[in-house]
Amino acid sequence: MPETKAKRPRGRPAIPREVQRQRLLDAATRAFEKNQYEKTRVSDIVKEAGMSSRSFYEFFDSKEDLVAEVVQRQGRWLVGALEAVFEQTEDPLERIDRGLRTYLSLFSAPTIDLDRLAGAAGDRVREARLRYVREITDAVFRVLSEIHEKGHSSRPPDRLGVELILTGIEGVSFRYYAAGRGAELVELHPSFMALLVRAFL
């Protein structure tokens, strides 16, 4: 019986699904920078990604659903980045300063009014913001407890107080961000810094 040769696959190999998803997320950021969020359509995003609308809807229900995914990913990145700052920095003031700068760097992205997202996407964004504020509160509280134990602070930290302050800063930040006032937000760094030092140290 003659040998049968294995068929050689035709065309380019399939792109992994996670790579396709990331391409759409990256393309959306570029599209928002070019056209502003409100004026950007799904067709603009897929054109920027070099993909089809059908591919877009395999991953996301809508443009708002994509934005919710961006917010969740940014939140995960922020928590990891802050924990790295806390691990790599010993001086309490430097920890606060570097942590605050890391946080404010989130708002250099294209302006999106996240409070106006409705439906399931809006719910996901609100849940993500609440969850990450709590995770950051836990991380900051651990660091403040360590600072107190080492004698660098005369009073033990109050977890509820930490959460209230961080929630307030987060709310102010998102209001500035939604209004396209990112540059002004960065200028608030000294005021935020003074507030955090007074409250935490």
C-alpha cells in the first residue's frame, strides 16, 4: 500500500485567542487617542486592529464591554505595581510618593467618562473600582502596620480611615479624568501627598 503524505496546512497559523483579544484592547486605546472615546465606533477599533467586526463580537458585546475589560486589567496592573513599589522601597515617604505617582500614571490614557457607562458594562466597572480600592486599601494597611511596628509612626493605622481616604482620592481622580483634566490631576500630586502623609504618618 503506498505511503500517504500528511497534508500540509494552508495559510497562516491561527492567532491565539488571547493575542486577538489583546490586539483589540491595544487598538481601542489607539483609536480613542485619535478620535476620542465618544466618537470612536467599533468599526474604527477593528480597522485599527486589522481585524473584522465578527472577530470583535467574538470577544466583546460592545465598545462599553471592551472598556470594562480595560478597567479591570488596569486595576490588576495597579495592584501589582503598588505591591512591587512597597516591596522595593523602605523609606515611608518614598513609598507614599512612588505609590501615588504610580496611581496617577493610570490617568494618562484617553479620557473616558466611566461613570456614564450603563448596563452590564457599567456594573462591571463599578465592581472593579470597588474591588481594587479594597485591595489597595489592604496593601496600604499592611505597609502602614509595618511602619508602625518599626516605630516610624506613633499611631496604629485605622483600616476604615485608609479606605475612606483612598476612596475619596479615587473619586476625585476619576472626575478630573472624565472631564479631560488629566494635566490638572497630576498637578494635585503635592496636595494628595500632603493629605496622605498627614493621615498615614
